[in-house]
Amino acid sequence: MENGILIMKDRGRGTFAEKLSWPERPSSFPTPRSPFSILHSPFRTAFSLVELLVVVGIIALLISILVPSLSGVRTSAKSVATKSQITGLSTALDAYKQESGLGGSYPPSKSDDNPSVTPPSDKIKDPFSTSLTDLNHTTGASLLVYALNGADGLGTPGFPDLSNDGQPGSNNKWSDDTSRKDTSPYGAYAIGASGSPQEGNPLLPRYGPYANSDPLIKSIKSIKELLDNQVYQAPIPAWNDPDYKHKVFTDSFKFPILYYRARSGARALVPPTGGTIPGIYDPSDNLAITGKTLQNGGVDPSSPGLYRPGGGQTNGHWLGYVVGNDTSRPPFPNLDDTPYANSFERLVWDKTVTARPTPVNKDTFLLISAGPDGRYGTADDIANFERR
């Protein structure tokens, strides 16, 4: 080997390779190092402050981009789930109507107690009590649960007139017969007494439950649960303790799903001032939830309903605004007029009908969720009809 070259030499008996050593590397020649060796350098034990600030800034930027997107995805998923709930409830209502034992019509969305007063009473006998003196405020949202699954979840007895069995008389009302009275004549929710042959079982025929899917069953909450969980607040005396027991179907945002039944034979969209003509839909069906809202969006203190925590009573539910809360209304108004903006009438108006103001679903029912913002009557409501 000369100067690093392998030299083959003949020494008589054969050939051998003589390998000479490489010359020593000059001391000035740089020693090769791994590109990652800087991490192990004795002079570099941590990131600098600038590098840390850059990393933190990048992470903060990514979070600011991703969090709103994830929140939007969650809201969209809940909206889809709520639409599915409303579809399921619509199917259940159709099944209720098809049951001849329940009268062959959609269930009521208001009590028939004292229908001659304006607005009609919204009270029924307490379905959780055997006493006939307990009268509770109720809503279309609550009557929807009682119609499809029953107040106690054991199936619905419907809304039969039991005390007079349909005969004319002062007590010819189903709202008198919704108690658990377990002596004859029984209340609609009568349950066999302890020690009796029918102990713990309904004493009168039940049907359904019709809303029997797991998501719908789990969505049933009492008004008290909504208040305890701060979903809504209720000013006194709008609600009182017995009323808190009433149950409602809640949407994926934890708000009640409202139910309004169309009145057969009615011509006006809503009852005009004075109640001389019945309305196809009556906004007072869910008055204890929506309250009365004034034209400026404020809440009528005489009937405040339920409201979102933190919002106070300044942001009412537009579904609770009916022209006539603060001024009179004719039976067939021009809903394009300014006073009707944001009103119940405008919200449910079917603009494809030009003869006179007519609501959507004029022969069936309305199901309305408050949507993400928790205010009924705003643009993000979810319903069984298309907002126009």
C-alpha cells in the first residue's frame, strides 16, 4: 500500500496483498457528526425561550382554528339528532291517531277545562295524585308525553271522559278525569292498590307506548329537572311546585319540544281578540313555557313563561309574541304588515296559500324545538315544517 493504494507483489510462491495503513487524518479535518448530535451537545441542554414561544404560538393558533370547528360540528350533530326526534314523534302521533280506542284523532294540546274563558284554562287533574282537588297547569308539550307514553310511562289511557261517560253535564270534560283516583269511577291513571289482584297495574286500558325508541324515552324530563339543571329559569308565580312534575320530550339541546294541534273546522290562523272565532292554532297551548312576548322582544310580566339563565326576562320567545298581546288583532290580518314581524302568526304562516292567512300543517300538528339558542321563534328553530 502506497499512499493508500493496494499494491500486489509477487514473492515467488504466490501473490499476497499487502495492506498498508492509511495516513493519519490531519488534526484540522472536521469529525463527521450525526445531524441529531446537536441535541446531545454539552452546550445545548434545552429549548431557548424564543423557540418555546414559537411552539406555544403555533399550538394556540391551531386551537383557535379547531375549537370553533369542533363546536360547529357538535351543534350540527345535535340538530340532526333533534330532527330525528321530531320525525319519530310525528310517526308516533300518526300511530296514536290510527288507534280507534283513542278516538281516531290527534291528541289535544290544551286542557278542555273552562273552554269558555279567554284564554281557556290550561289545568288538568294531577295524573300523579289520587286526589281530585289537585289541579296543575299543563302545556301542549306535556300532553304530548301523556298522549304517546302516558304520564307514568305505562302506556297512554288517552283523554277519556270518565265521570260522565260522554253525557252532557257540567263535568263533561276529560280534564276532570286525569287523576290516579283508584276507586270507582276511576281516574284515567288509576293503579291497582297494594294487596289487590291488580296491584301496581293500570285499572283502565292503556295503549302504546308509541314513542318507545331509546332516544325518545331518555329525552323525557320533568320541568323540575330542567329548572334544577339550569336549562331554564321560571319566575314565580308562573309555575308552582305541583306543576314541576309535568314531563316533556326534550331535544338534543335539552329544551322542551312544543306540540300544537290544529283545530278542525277553524278558519282563522289564531283566535282573534275576543275569541269569537276559533283559531286553527292557539299560541296559548304552550303559554307556560313560551310566555307572552311584546313587540319589542321584551317579556310581558303578566305571563313570563320560562327563560334562559343569564338572559333575564328581556329576551322573550318570539313564538310567544302574538299580535294582540299588546294590541287588538283582526281574524284575517295582513301578515306582511310590520306589527306581525316575528309574531307566532308570521312564523307558522303558509305563504303558498293566498286566499287568507293559513298556517302550515293546517290539518295536523306542529312540533317545534327551540334549537341551539333556546329561544322559540328564532331562525335556528327545528320543526316538522319548513320555515318560509
